[in-house]
Amino acid sequence: MTQQTRRDFLKTSLRYGTALWLTAHAWTSTYAQNEKVNIGIIACGGRGWGNIDGVATENIVALCDVDESPLGEAKKRFPRAATYVDFRVMLEERRQEIDAVVISTPDHTHAVAAMAAMQLGKHVYCEKPLTHSVYEARKLAEAAKRYKVVTQMGNNGHASDSLRRAVEIIQSGVIGPIREVHSSTDRPIWPQGIDRPTETPSVPRHLHWDLWLGPAPQRPYHPVYHPFNWRGWWDFGTGALGDMGCHILDTAFWALDLGAPVSVEAEGEPHHRESGPKWSIVRYEFPARRGKPPVTLYWYDGGKLPPRELAEGVEVHANATLFIGEKGKIWYPHGGEVVLLPRERFADYQPPQPTIPRAPRGHHQEWIDAVKTGSKAWSNFEYAGPLTEMVLLGNVAFRVGHKINYDARRMRVTNCAEAEKYIRREYRKGWSL
């Protein structure tokens, strides 16, 4: 087959498989005790190794990676698994065998892989951020609901006792109504604010560069993109905010039921067409919701931190969140223990009884258990989609260079037409949702 004919074949086959599955199945759990889930792995290198470890108790029946080096290493571990370099071919050829997929590709390929799998009725675990664009986040959330599949985004802290305890304490009202939140991270730990390289080295023999590009615009291969530093390039990654926002901002988003902001503004340096800033500060404004007051949320990265005087004696550092309420403050270092401020006021404080179920076996197993029981994982796409949408709006505001006003119902920035190309990107021919 020619390349174009092959793509047409895959597209037709996937559509046929979707129609067949939707006609024949209204999915319910049919797993017997101790029965394992058949999983296809999409991307084995980088974060893929950790995700493979997280689901290795199940049947790994297929492995896919555009880089044959990590693919070969994964094959040594799972010698019975079929191997592929194109996830579209894997889904087509193994659609009767695969029950679920785990996606650990760079950000720009998350949505197209997840959508293709869900359209075939496959359960999906996808790394954070859920998507590369706001539009994709909205569409994956809608698709997960439509296809009734079990989904989970890979913000692993969401399943931790630490974060769930923090949410319970915040929601208990101990510091009163909260109107201001400050979150920070130590990222980026990769180059940003740099020009595209001009050299055009040969593509390594083990790398399928055109497949690595996927839906992104065509450009020559260079090692500054693969295997890791892609996070800093707008065509492939979502910068420090996209990388860590779905971790750090998860606490505030969950505990305060934030939803979508009405406006976002961002500052940082430099404003670069190709890559993210070396540092940024983002300000989100959220309206009143369900009896809760409006909230202003600040994000800091690249060495920037909240004003130290806000923390009342706590040493301010990155990867943490400070909640400011009418009756006090809560300092939550991500993955650590909640500190109530001022300390003397809350010396006798007793935390509330747990109200959120715990996940003692971790984030991946929570998803596996949900697949087997027909329940929902807690960072499912209907939750993770809006969280990702909120996070990525910070990048939209930064890239347009001024405050944006956001109409969530229409998924539109109302005061800047330029923002549309950052809300919804164009896809390279042969790749789409």
C-alpha cells in the first residue's frame, strides 16, 4: 500500500470498529476474580517506564513506540507482547485483544491516541497534561462520557493520601472562605526561551521521526526535541505550566471546585514563538460558585515564588500551594503534610474524619480496579479534562501577551481573536481527532 492508501485504510477500519463495538456492546464489567486486563502500551520510553511498572500486574499484550530502542527494551520484559511503531496500526490489528491502553507519548500526541482508543471502546490511562490544547481537553472529556470507558489522567498525586487529606481539610472550612491561592513549581528543568536549531542531523535509524511528529507541523529532526526536551517546545509540549500544573493546581481545583476561569493574565520572559518562557507568573480569576466566593489563583514557575510574607513563618519553596482564608491560611507542600497558619491559632486542631475514599495501591491500580468493577477512577477525563483546560489557558494568555476573558460555555476567548489558534491547533494531514 502507498502511505496515503494505508492511512485511508486505517481511518476506515477504525470507523468500522467503532460502529461495530457501539452496536454490539453497552460496556459493563465482565472480569472474573483474579482475571487480568489486556493492555496495549503506547510509548515505552521516558515516563512510559513508570506507567508500565504501574500496570505490570496485568497482561501487556502489545507494545508501541516510535523509537525502537525503548521498544526493544520493553519487548525483553514482555516477550509475548506484539510490537508496533504506529499506535493506529496496533489499535486496528489488536482491537479484539486489547481492553485498555496506557499513553505516555509527548503531549502533542496524547489526544489523537486517546480519542482513537476510546472510539474503539478501549479504557484509557493517559499521562498529564491530558492534552496539548484546550479544545482537545474538552473533546476528550466529552468522548469519555459518550463512549462510557474508564479513564484516568496520570497526575499520580491525585490518588495519594496526602492530597486527599488536604482536600478534606480545606473543604472542612477550618480557615473560612478562601479567596486567594498561590501555587508554584521548580520547573522548567529543560531549556526554554530558545530558538529552533538550524542544524539538520540525520535521523537515528531506531527513530521513526515522521511518526514522532504525529499531528505536529513538519520540521527536521534534532536531538533537542527527542527524547526529553520536547516539553519546552510549543509544537510538542506545554512548558512548565502544562507539565506541573495538573499536579500542583489539582489540590485547589478539587478542593475549591474551581471549574473554568473567567479571565487569565500571564507575565514571563521571554515571549518566544518557538518555546516556552524561562519563568512565568499567571493570574487566574474564578467567579463565585455554589456558595463559594470568587477566587484569584496565582501560578509561579522558573524560580519565581509567592511573596514570603504571606506564609507567616513557613519557608516558602516550590511545588507547594498556599491557601488564604478569612480565618487563617493553609500551606500544602505537594505530597507533604498540611500546615495551618498561624500555628498557635490551630495548635489544638483535629482534622475531620475522612470523606474521600483512599487508594492504598496507588493511582494506576485505582484505574485498573475501576476497569474491572465498572466504576470510575477519581482523575477520570470528565474531571481531568476541565482541570487541563484550566491549566492550559495560562499558556494561551501568555502567548497572546495580554489578559484574556474566557467564555467557558462557548470555549472562546472573547477579547482576542488571536487566541483561537492556541485554543484549537491545526493538525498535520493524516492526524486528527
